[in-house]
Amino acid sequence: MSRDPAGRPEAAPEPLDTRVDRRGFLERMTALTAAAAVAPGSLGAPARAATGRTADAVVPTLPASPRAQATDPAELTLVEAAYLIRTGELSPLELVTACLDRIERWDGDYLAFNTVLPERALDEARRLGRSRERSALRGVPLAIKDNYYTAGVPTTANSHIFRDFVPDFDATAWARLRAAGAILIGKTQMGPLATTAATTPDGERTTVNAWAPFDASVSPGGSSSGSATAVAARLAPSSTGTQTGGSITAPSISQGLTGIKPTMGRVSLHGIVPLTYTRDHPGPLARDARDAALMLQVMAGPDPADPRSLGLPPVPDFVRATEPRAPGDPRLRWRTTIGVLPDYLKGPDPAPAGGPGDDDEAVGEEGQDQVRRRAEAREGARAAFERSQAEIAARRAMLSVFEDLGARVVDVELPRGWETLTSSDFNNVRLPERSEIFLEHLRDDVRNFGVSLSAWINGLLLPATEYVRGSRARLILLRAILDDMLARCDVVAQTTPFPFDMVGLPLIAFPIGFESVSAASPRPIGAMLGGLPYAEDRLLSVAAAYQRVTDWHRRRPADPDGFVRPSSGPEGSGRSRLDLFDVMEVGE
Amino acid sequence: MKRGTTGSERTDLQDAGGLTDEQLDAYILARLSMLGVDLSVLPEEDAAAPADQTRILASARRFLRSTPPAIADFELDALGPPPMLYPSESTTWGRE
């Protein structure tokens, strides 16, 4: 790749998605068979990764003049911290110490980490502080989701199955971050085996949302819950996650972060505990688009150990994609049309009026219980309606900002067959993949799957005929997205990640506002944009342009002592549980 | 069934087999037994347990009554698309 005088790769004149043949590829590929379904190494005893790349090969140039006004190093963004370390204004030891101090003080409330590595992180910080390497992430601590293999460090995937597992090599994505100078500060809590929000394997909720640490009704998002909370709570500048069904975008939206789920294959899955071969996507959760770009720049690229990452278009300069097209010019870097789906600005019907009704006059213990449940349902519906109204207002404002930045906003119809092709039944085609991966463990003892067992059992029951037909249907879904939805626009605003997760297309999530539940407890509202294959550069550039003229991404939740703690009695201190059917409803 | 029909239109076909809970349970347990997967280590019914046989079987019945029929009823031409495990990656095959 050619490089400019500053040593960074020459930026492509256009984003990578302009080179996608949106319509023609299907006709050319019908003679070909399905892509090889080559899994990462077998569980527990995988083949050693060919991590391959050196720090030199993964060093993007840091943007100049970052905003760095914070006095506490833990408040710095990833880019700010990396830049200040490079210029010698901040030492890795200061940064790691600041993060460890916050972990020690607050993680008893957040429960963001499964494992914290203070001694190892401090040793690394001292070593890297003495180093003269100019690697991009030198001395920056990262929180790594606990399904990424980390050599010599327990990797549990928050499951009974892996509770004693210590890999002897690094997942490729983490190996690249480490080679770029990153320090492993800890492994983050997650949904068991990357299903649902973070709970113990038996379903007791663990990680909380940093914006509502004492309100169990506010989801931290899952399954990369700990990764999101760690970044939102300033326990680490950035983190990694995996997404099979919304597990990067949902926690990013829930906690005011910028997360990107790249196109399938853009980041190697080698050395990451698999959940669903065809839909697992590793990616970063970060404080803003520039941080996400820097993380992805390091994580992305071909890996001989993961065939899904080979033969793809070259990795563009994501970091440059987040910069303005000219100094001081806030407009979008590339001409971009944003598609808006029919339901994007439409909310649910207003909730029924509150207050007791005729049917609330039931008497007796059972009757009182019914009254209570109805009241809770009404309150839930009212809160959901208010949340929806706040989301729609934020979405309208976001689209207006994009128009001011030069975007064209167009209405996009849902493609033919959309409802069927994206239904939960067709989404269930993924289930046999996870059941096959874990078949030996299912034979050994089904109790090891805890509260998420149902999905694995159901996966064993989907006949091969339906699996093949469902896999064929996914190509029809992809064609519908490319030929109908994305034929009229470059990116499309999404309300759910599942369709793009099903076919492996990229998504970015970023904060666009807050719902004012109370002055002390605002809740982030986020947006999600989907793009063409390998459109990560465009998605990052769009989010970065938005963040140049808004400040939602700079807002941080108060520390736990800024919230009202629950009473210390059993009701106040108890952590709620997810039921088996809850997991089926919200699982990956 | 035409391509693109909705779930609500499939109701009659979902029940076409007319299988009872007992018949489905027998099918589920036979399939699991063939694979060597044993549900009997779970409590029969215990709401406090992470999983029990009653809830697992209920979930499996619901799955079998919905997902396989919905997919099987989705008509595809024999010369239609081949199965694609990694759809997005196929877009690279036509790149110049």
C-alpha cells in the first residue's frame, strides 16, 4: 500500500463501498458453492493461531491535536490517551493506575469485570513506559471481553464449561491490539457464552448499566455488557465485544457509546469462543467514532487462521475516514444518502391511561396480585411509550443534523418479503450452529448451559432440510437489502440489528440524545446505521461528522456515589434473575 | 405458500401435523436420545432452577410448532440461490 509523507496509507478517493457491485454479483456467483464453513480451533484445545502481524503492520497514524482537557487520565478518550503517551505528556503507568483506581473503587457496584489484572497491567505499563516504540496503542489499557482467548489468563466466556480454561495463545484480534502496544487490564463480564445480558451462568444478573447502576430495570445491553460498562464508567478507554445478534450495538446504545460491528470477516474470529459461526462478529466499543476507528484499524485484516477474513478488499484507513475532508469543514467527508425505513419515526400507540379500572376491584390475595401485575404492566407500557417518544424526537433531530452536514435523507421502503425473512423463525436458522459446536458438552451435562440451555436444545431439533433452506433464504434477504433498501441510499437507519447480523453487513451505533427519566438519571438514546459490505469507513466517517457538531458522546455518567443507593435489606440488595424464557426472548 | 407470506398466514399449516404435546415430547426425547443428550439430569419442574425438564420441553414444542414449518413453507426455486453461510462475503466475488 502506498503511503503519504506522514507515513500513513494513502486514503482512498472514495469510500470502499462505492466499489461494491450491488446487483451483478448474484448472477456471477450462482455456479459457486457456499463459502467454506471453517471453524476456529476446536473448543478447549484449539490450533495455535497464526497471529502473524507485527506492531509495525498495524500502526495507524494518530490524529493530530486531539481534544485533551481532562485532568483525570481515566477520562481521556483512547485517541487522546494514545496521543499524549506518544508525545510524552502522559505515561502508561499514570493511565493504568488511574483506571485501576476506578476499578478498585467502583467495580464492586458495576461488576463489569470477570478478571482484573492489576500486577500484570502495571508491569506492562512500566515496560511500555520505558519503550520507544511508536506503536498506535502503546501503553493504553483495554478491557477485553471474556470470550477472547488471552494467553495465560482465564477465558471463561462466563460459562461453567470454560470455568477452568486458560488458553496458551491470544485471539488474533487481541494479539493485534497487544502488538500495537495495548495492555490487558481485565476480562469483562458477558452473557453466558455470549447469549443475553450479563448474568451468572445460572441467570442472576451481574453487570449493571453505568447510567443507572442501582436500577436493575435498566439493561446494560448484552451480551458485551461488561465491555460497555467498563468504557462508560471510565474503567478502561475502550473495549472489545462480539456481536451475533446486537451484542455490540445494543450495549453501545444503552450506555452512550460508539460501537461498530464490522462486516463478516473484516476482523478475524480465530481464538474467540464461537457462538454461531456465520454471525459472530468481533468489534470495538468505544467513547466516540475516532476511538472506534483506531481500535478497528488495529483489529482488522486478513488472518490465515480464519478463512473468513481472507480474500476481502484491503483494509482502508478508518482513522483518516473520521477526519474532516478539510480542516474546519464539518460537512460529511463523502456525499452520503441516508435511508429512513417506514417505522423509523413512528412510535407505538399511546399507553392506556393509568388509574384503577373496573377489573382492578378484585379482592383477596389473588385479586390483589392481579391488580399489582396490571398496574406494573400499565407502568411498563407508559414508560415504553415515553421512551419511544424521546427516541423519535432524537432521531428527527439527528436526521436534521445530517441534512445540515450535507447528507441527503430519503425514505426507503421495506423490501418484499422482509417480515418473513427477518422473522424470529428465520433468525432461528442460526441455532444448529451453536448446538453443533457444543454437542460434546451437551452430551456431557446439559446443566452446564444454565439458564440459556433452551437455545442449544432447540438447535438440535432443526432438521437439516430447514437449515439449508434457511441458509438459501439468507441470500434472498441480502439481495433484498442490496437491491431494494441500499440501492437508493448509502446507509440506512435501523431499529433492530438482526437483519444485518443475519447476512453479515456492518452496523455502527452512536449516541444521539438522552431520555430525562430524572435530572439525576438520564438514559442514553442511540442510533444505529447499517451499510454496504465493507462500508466501515463510511459508517465511521458519518458518525464522526455527527460527533464533530454534537456533544452527546462526551457526556459521562456520574460515579455510583452520585446515585441513590438502594436500601441494604434483602429487597434492595438482591440481584434479579433472568428466567429461561427471558433468555429465549432477548438472547443472541 | 407464496414467497414472502407472513407468519400469521401460516397458522393453519403450522398445525397441519396436528401433533399433541405428548407426541412432540416423544419426538424431542427420541431425537435427544439418538444424540446422547440427557435431559433427565434436570429437575422435572423447579421454577427456582436455571432450567428444568418441563420448561425445556415447553420451549422445544413451541420451537417445533413454529420454526421448521415456517422455513419449510418458504418456497424456493430449485435454480434459486445456493445456500450461503457467509452472504456478505459473496459480494467480493464480483468485484473488479
